Amino acid sequence: MTEINLQDWAGRSSTEEDIASPTSAARLATLLEQDVTSSTEPATLFPVGHWLHFAEDDVPMSELGTDGHVKLGGFMPPVGLPRRMWAGSKLQFHAPILAGQKLSRTTTIESITEKTGGSGSLCFVVLRHEVSADGNLATTDRHTIVYREATSAPEGSSAAPARADSPAPEGWDWVRSVRPNEVTLFRYSALTFNSHRIHYDHPYVTGVEGYPGLVTHGPLTATLLLDAFMRNHPEATVATYDFRAKSPLFANEQIHLVGRSTGANTHELEAIGPDGQTAIAATVTTTES
Ligand SMILES: C/C(=C\C(=O)SCCNC(=O)CCNC(=O)[C@H](O)C(C)(C)COP(=O)(O)OP(=O)(O)OC[C@H]1O[C@@H](n2cnc3c(N)ncnc32)[C@H](O)[C@@H]1OP(=O)(O)O)C(=O)O
């Protein structure tokens, strides 16, 4: 039998087309509870608005795996670890995307790295996405996906309620507290056509993947964090956004979104969950201060 070499998948590339959707842009604004004024100008997508496009799970049901994502072994390497998570992203915003523009995204598998972490075997797959709008490079997104080993013992009780709130942290320039619930998670899954069961299937996420509740999407938390930054810096143009997902958050948990300036155009942000634990650590750079 031929042994599979995951490195054979490195360097593979695929290009998808889409149209920047005004409906998706408006729905994200609704999800973020933004105060949107009507305008005759084409709407500018939120900086990470490309996440609402090129739906990765837009395939027939027969092509989905147990977790609801596309089965591995096609474009994505057949990593033998079943629990997928969003580990982080490094984003560069070259130009805004306007609703109605023709989008093209070229995705290249940049690296596949197996590691052992405190929680067991891990495999990190880095995807480099280059998104163009009407032929011009708009966003570069280096997205890290992590696959974790199966769990025999649940990481928390399936009956566990949301973890207790923590007081708002001190020492930051601004704090915005949010509490995504099942409806928020459903809306984000629908908006992105992400069919990963960990975000909506309670028996699956607790019984199979061993988490104590529905997992809040990493990109949703990262979007809420960037939105909180932009509310506090309405004059700023975001040039880069790097974040690492350090620990999971679950539906109904309070999240403190915080930020502080670390230089003229650099800012440190965090999404802090119960017990004061950092769920996402991020850096934003801007072209205006
Ligand atoms: C959408 C969507 C899915 C989701 O949204 S899932 C929800 C969002 N994601 C998360 O909640 C992930 C939160 N992170 C974790 O749970 C842990 O960080 C993780 C990934 C399980 C790793 O924890 P470990 O304790 O096992 O790992 P260590 O801290 O011991 O680190 C071991 C090595 O791995 C490197 N590493 C750890 N985390 C990351 C990361 N986020 N990004 C990149 N690299 C990471 C760490 O640096 C260590 O490397 P060394 O070279 O130093 O050994 C959807 O599926 O679509």
C-alpha cells in the first residue's frame, strides 16, 4: 500500500470567483449591530468581508465529512487528525473591496506542519489566499488551520453551562463586551455558508469533539474584535491584522474585546473570555493614527 505523504499537498493552488455581495455586507453590519446609514454609493465591505465569500463548504452533501466541512484528501491534505479549528490569520489590506466588484481568490497551500502541543498531536495547514477585486489585489490572507487529535474524554461536561463572567479587564485603552449566543453563531455560519458542526450541533460538539458547548467561530470573534477597534478608531484605515486563536470560546460566554495603542500606527488587541483567559491575541497596524 502506498503511504500518504502530506507534503505532496504543499504548493497546491486553486482559484475561485465570486461577486462582492451587498446583501452579505449588509447582513454582517446587522450581525455587528452597526449603525448603517443609507447611501447611493456602493458599500465598502468590512475589511475581512472576503470571509463572507468563496464559501469553502459550498459542495454537495455527499462531499462533506463527519464534521460538516469538505472531506479531506481533495484540495486539502488528508490530515489524520479529525478536529479542525481556525488557528489564526495574517491579513494585509491593500485596497478596499466594494459591493458589486468581481472577486477572484487564489489559494495556495503554503505549509503543512505536524507538532505536538500541550493538548496532543496537532497539524497546522497554512493557506495563502490572494483576493483581487476587479483585477486588483485587495487582500492577502495567510490563514492557519489546525487539526487536533480525537478526544476520548470530553474536555468539559456536556451539561456545563457557559463559564462564569469575569470583570472587565483594566489597563487597556478601550473595552467592549459582547456575548454571542446560539443565534449569533447560526447567523455567522449562515452568512459564511460554513457547515462545521462544532458551531451548531450540540450533541456532536460535546459528544464527538469533546467541547463543553457550541464553539464560537474564530473568524466571528476576530471580526467582532476588529469592529470594536474600528468603533474606537473611526478615522483609522486598517492596513494589517494578525491574530492567533489561543483558546476556544463557547456560545453564551461573555467576551471582553480590548485594545491599546503600542505605537503611532500599531495596536495590540485581545478577546478575553471567562477566567480572564486570552482567546485571541491580535495586532493591528493602520495607515492613519
Ligand atoms: C471557523 C472554523 C473553526 C473555528 O472557528 S474553531 C474556533 C476558533 N479557534 C480556536 O478556538 C482555537 C484556539 N486554540 C487552541 O485551542 C489551542 O491554541 C490549540 C490550537 C488547541 C493548541 O493548543 P496546545 O496547547 O495543544 O498547543 P501549544 O500551545 O502547546 O503549542 C504547540 C505548538 O503549536 C503552536 N501553536 C499553538 N497554537 C497555535 C496557533 N493558534 N497558531 C499557530 N501555531 C500555534 C505553538 O506555537 C507551538 O509551536 P512550537 O513550534 O513552539 O512547538 C472552521 O473550521 O472553519
